[in-house]
Amino acid sequence: MRKGKKIAALSLTGLMAVSALTACSQGETKENTADITSGALAAEGTRANEAGSSAASGDRVKITVWTENRHDLDYMNKIVEEFNNTNDHIEIEYVVQTENYVNLLSMAANSGQSPDIFTQVNITDFKNFVDNGIVQPINDFITDEFRTINEVDDHLYEGANVMGDEIYWVPCGKRSGSRFIYNKEIFDGLGLEIPKSIGELPELVKKITEAGNGEYYGIIFPGMSGPFERWLEHSAEMSGVTPYDYKTGTFDFTGFKPWLEVTRQMFEDNSVFPGSASMKIDPARVQFSEGHAAIHANASQEATVLTEQFPAQIEWAVADLPTLNGRIEGCEYANPNTGWLMSAFTEHPQEAWEVIEYFGSEEVLKGYFENGYSLPISQYMDEKIDKSKIGRMADFTGADYEAVLPVAPSVTPEGENYRDALWNACLQGGPDIDETIDNLNKTYNAALDKEVKMGKTKRLVIKDYDPLHPGDGTIEYLDN
């Protein structure tokens, strides 16, 4: 246990939105879209296993890399091709797994067909991979140069990339917290501004919707793609509200009530883009891009989305999320990413590390950040990049209220998970808000008590927890 040190970890909100580096051997991307069947995995896995255990061209060792990311292929194809053309003892084979990534990794490990390295996974899967011996710590491999560039000692997040004293992956970048992304043309035309408090939202978006007369609406939600965590949860974080009470070591969803009430009011006023409740994220992005919604909210990936994937047909701008009372009283989580896990089964750990080190080198990261694929997490890299090259990603930088929050205990409650339950309570005609919150408090704390008693998890307590400085408290893990 790290007690008394400034050690934090990813927020309960922070399922790892991976912005990892991707590429393939000699610039040729291999993409596996097969269903998860033993035969399909065996065929693909055999190829990876053979590549990882035999020499590549000449006497070079082939290191197989898996990722589920495709957004940065153009850049990383070039980077891997350069590596393969110049390195005399290693060749990288890169495989994109487009479906059921975590299941494929688990099956590959169980069948002896694991890739040598792969992009980091979410908090729950990370813990499972550690507990099941699928990944190995990299402490003994980390070089002084890599440590300096990525400021490793400042980014040790218990339960997210670190377990005890063992480091399993190092974040080289981060995704920002969420922001309001708004149609500047609509706001300027109506003489409006983004409000500081959530209580002002219903009236604002109602006014916009009335002015739009069916052509545009006040706000849009991707109701089928994690709508609560897109921004409502993060606005609450900035107000000092989190699902887990770190001081008492219990779950408490009571503080979310104002956000549920405000969102339900917007739905009842018909100020939300029609069909939002059943809309996925990309269709919501398209509607905003085409000017049919005045407010959209998400994190820094939208910089690339609105300039490359769905180029905006309107002038858009970015603003801080509104909070409960207009003041920032807590940190919004920023998601560490751009990291690599090393398989416990690799036959070439030193060579696998050299690939990880290359992906986390100053040269590679500089181009990666300047192309807008992620934001630097280290001050070292922040000072090395030319910020004039990062485009609209610059709109999401510079927030001093962002941090990495401690990981709450992972539990499996009966019934709905809290994000789904809270979102359903936001909807017009949805379940009673007070009953929803009361039920979540009961189910989550019952699950926590049960799993602590069984030894499946520990109760996290930070008696001196400060929402504005979440990494400075004294962490304790209790067995009761």
C-alpha cells in the first residue's frame, strides 16, 4: 500500500479512452474483424504467435503489437515503417483488432497466442489482467531517458497503471476533461453566452430552441453512447461531487440530483434535439456539425472529429462546463492514455520494451501531439511541442482544474450500473429521481460491503481528501 505519498489513480468515471499509438509492420496495417470464435482467433493468433517467436527478416526479432485504435494510422504507419527500415534487430508487426478487443486479448493469453505488447485497457480489465498474470511489470526496463521524457514518477496511478510498487504501463499522453462545444453563430446571433451554473441551462436552451423554430435546438445528447459521462458527471466533479465519498469510503450518489433535475427539465421543455435519447455519438456529432444543435459536449477528441471526421459546417467554440453554483470546487478528471502493456508471455521482453520506449520517445510523441492525436501529460513534452501546429486541440488545453482522480473500489451491484440508472432518471417520464438515487446508494454500498468482506476488493479511504487537489491525500486501503 502506498500510504502518505501523492499517489492517485483514474477516476471511477475514467474508463480508459485509449488514444494509443498505432501502426503495422513496414506500413502495412493488418486488421482483424473476425468474430470471436476459437477458429478465427486461432488463425489470427497463430500468425501473431509465430511472428513473435521467430526471427523476422534476417536475424531480427519480430515484436507483435495489438491495438483497437485506428484514428492515428496514417501517422503511426509512417513511424513504424521508419523503425522497421532503420532498426537492425527488431521488426514491428502491428495488428488492429477492431472488435471485442479485451475478449480477444484474454483468449489469446489463455491459448498461448498473446501479442508481445498491446494498448492499455480500462480500469476493471487492467486489474483482471494483473490478477490473472496476463501482463508483467516494466519497472526494471524503464530507462532514465524514458523516465525524464514522460515524467514517470509523477504519473503513478494506483489501480490504473500501478499495483503496489509495480508499474505496468506509463501514460505518455492524456485526453482532456469535457467541455461545452457550442455553435458560436447561434450564440452570437442571439446575444447569448454559455452560463456559469447548470441552473441557468433550461431557460437558455429553451430560448435557443424557440428561436430555431425547428431548424436547430438548444442542446443534444448522445443517449445511446454514455450520455451521463459525456459531461454531466464531469460538471458534477467540478462541483466537488463524485460517486464515491473518499473521506467515508462509501458510495453516495445524492449529490447528482441537481443535474438530473436540470436535464429532465430540458427534455420536458422540448429543448433537446429530437431523438437524442436513442442517438449514438456519431449521429449526434453530425447534427451538431450541420448546425442543428447549439450545444454539444465532450472531451478533446472532438477537436479531430469536427475538423477531420465530420468537418463542422458552422463556426464552433469551446467553453468550460457550467457547475452547480458557478464556481469550480473540484477537479474534473483528465484521462491518461497513450500507453502500452507488456504481455507476461512474450519471449522477447527486452525487445518488446524497446518498442514501447520508441513509441514513448520524444521524436515520436512530438509528432503525435502536433498532429492532434492526444495531449501531452508531461511538462517535458508540453514544452517541446509547437502548439501552433495542434490546431483546434488547443481549445481543450490549459485547464488548471483537471486532474487524475483516485480509483474507487470496483464492485458489481445488483441492478443497473450507476451511469445508466442516473441517465434514465434524466429522461422525461423516467423513474423517480429520489428513488433512483436511494436505490443506487443501497445497491452499491451493499456490493462494496459484500466484496470487501469476501476479500475481492478493499475499501478506499482518504480522510484528508481535497476535491481541488485529489492526488495529495493519504490513501488507505481497508479490509473492513
